[in-house]
Amino acid sequence: MNVGQLVIFGLFLLFSLSLLCYYLCIFKALLSYRQFIKTNSGLPVSIIICAKDEAGNLAKFLPEIYRQNYPEFEVVLIDDRSIDDTFDVMQDFKERFPDKTRLVKVNFNDDERLRGNKKYALTLGIKAAKYPYLLFTDADCRPASANWIQQMVQKFSDSKQLVLGYGKYQAQTGFLNKLIRFETVQTALQYVSYALKGMPYMGVGRNLAYTKDLFMENNGFYSHLDILSGDDDLFVNEVATANNTAVCLHPDSFTISKPKQSFGDFVRQKRRHIGTAQYYRFKHRLLLAWYYLSLSGFWLTAIVLLPMPYQWQIVLGIVFVRLATAWYINYKVNKQLQEFGLNFWFPLLEISLMLTQFYIFILNLFKKPVNWTK
């Protein structure tokens, strides 16, 4: 090997070792997760659903919220300046379930920071909620079971004020659907594992719970109100600690959402999500950035080294070890999260997601997303 090849080989070893450390020291924590069932989870809960032009989804999925097997809950429905029949659908449910429904209608606000900002609408809904425990989901989500509230809320305790849940996407045919679900699993693999290791850094608004006191004591979304997204991950990044955060991964606690049907819609959705990572705490940004740098560097250096006549057997062996480790942990996590049909496609999905995220990163460098896209 010449000097250039030695440098590339050294970087390949560094990236490979880094990825193995992530999987064996952090991501492996999810494999040892166990759900402990409590019996004292009769806490009164406010379900918060913020909707913008979601009349069809609300009509379809809200009945499953009201059929929850839970003694005391209300549904706070927030119409965030919709121009379709969203409010009429909400009003219909208010008439059908008058004791369990609270309506919040958001009007146009002249404050530039609040235009099109979901956080403003959510804040109004949270303030209107009458119960101290809040459970969040989206208008296009449905609970995986009638015990969704029960499972999520039983994680609250005197010390646990924040509960991170898992939001699935419907399994459909086609490679795009596999990519969307794979990205969802990879996101969960990271934020759940970090939380279990005492370093919570984000949650997803499709399935998230926290106390009203936690929201009020931290001035809600005030510190990042001018940032379009982050009502879920930026808030969690700001307030979550090793002591106040719990994780709920019981299959009954999942929510299920409608996936995007085109690659363009998926990219537009993820552009906003990925853009918030730059506002995380420094240690979280560092850990996440090094992981993605290691993943990209691993594949790039492996592709460069494998055709070379020297030491290709060693390179191929390291690639196999790294892929086998990642595949095994992903296999176990997919089984735990009931995500089927992804294991066979793992290397292709990993490379496809890496390229998609790089494409989104380049897009965001030149133009920031300006609309609320779930």
C-alpha cells in the first residue's frame, strides 16, 4: 500500500470501529428493554391533536381515540387555521362526545413568528387542557390498540414526567414504503437507545406524553418559538433528563400513521425534521453527526478499498463483521417494534437512506422549508 491507501485504510478502520461502538455500546441497550406493567395508571389524561386541513383523517381515525379503554380522558382538538371542513368534523365529535371533547380554534395571528407555526396552536390547546397529563398524536394517526392510553400513561410516576413512545407507519407494498419504515426504525433505534442510556435527546409528536407542569415550568416552546419545527424533538431536547424520562415500547402503545406516497412528499417531510437537529444540545449534535459521518465514511472508504489488490480480504472481513452486527441488532429491533419485511433489504435500505439524507442536507443548505409539513 502507498501512503494514500494507508490513510484511506486507517479511516476505514476508524469509521468501522466507531459504528461498532455505537451498536454495541448504545443501540444494544434497546435489546434489553423490558416493559413492566403497573396497575395504578388511572391518571386523568388530555389527548392533544392539532390538525391543519385534516377533515378526512379526523373523521376516519378519531373514533378509535374515543374507543380507548381508559377511565378518564378528554380529547383536545385544535383547528390550526384550516380551510377545509376540519372544524365542522371536530364540531360533530363535540356534539357526539360532549363530555370528552374540547375544541380550540386558532385564528390568524399578525405576529410574524406565529404564522404557520404549529407551536402556537399547540400552546393554546395545552393551556385549554383540563387534565395534568398530556398525550400527543397527529390527526393522521390511529392507536394500535384500545389500550394505547393505558400503556403510555402507566409510565408516568412521581419522577417520570416525560414518556417517549413509538409511531409506526403503515406497511404497504413498494420500496419507498420500506425506506420510510426503515428510516422510522433507525430514528427510534437512536432516540430510544440514547434515552435508555440516560441521554434522551428527542421524541416524536405522533406518540409523546408529558405533564402540563413540565411544559409550563419550562415556558413551553418559548426558547424555539421562531423555529418552524421542533414542537416534539426540540422541546424534548430542552427538558428531558435521565431522571424525568421514560420509554414505552409495548406493542399496544404504538400509533400507526399514513406514510407518504411519493418520494418528493417524503423528502419535503424529512427536510423540516432534519433541519431541527442543528438546534440540539452540543453533545447530542456531536454524537449524531459523528455517527452519520462514520456511516458515510465507512461505505465510501470500503468502496474505494475493495477493488484494490492489497488487503481486500481484510476489508471484506471488516465489512462483513460490521454489517452482521448491525443486521442482528436491527433484526431484533424490527421484531420488537413489529416492523416486518425490512431485514432482507438492510444493506440497500441503509445506503438508500444515507443518500437520501445527504440529498436533503444539500437542499436545506440552499433553501429552508417554510411550511408546516407533518
